[in-house]
Amino acid sequence: MSPESDPSAAASENPLAQSLLAAVSAFRVGRAAEGNTALIEFIDLMQVALRGLDDPVAEAAFNPHLEEILAAQVRGDVLAVADLLEFELLPMV
């Protein structure tokens, strides 16, 4: 399996992907607090990375996904949060 098709292989060298996959794993098994902690770590890392890029288009690309994730969290739908993180955000990092 190539790194492109194996998210965990790609994550081994990418701290953004590592924190995202940690959140996904935690949310999938119902550990919301742990998932939220990893999600906060991801957002903090992403903010630093985006500041370094100084690219408003890249930053704007994340906003709709973050709004969907927030809506899923408000609904208490941790599986939707995990899906959005894994299938929407992970390919972007």
C-alpha cells in the first residue's frame, strides 16, 4: 500500500496528519475528550502552518470544513466529526 493510500503511513512524517488521525481514532471509539484534545492540537498546528504560508486562499479552504465539524460537535455526532476529519481535512494536509 502506497503512502498516498495509507493515511497512517503519510502521518508518520506529518505532525498535522498525526494529530488529525489521533482525533479520528479517539472519536471513533467514543473518547470525545481525547478527540477534542487532539483536534485542538491540530487546529493550533494548522494555524501556525497557515501563518507561515501567508495564503488567505489556503486558510479559506479549511473554514467550511471547520464549520461542518463544529456543527457535528454541537449535535453530539462524534462519528460525523471523525468522518469529516478523516475524509475532508486529512487529504488537505
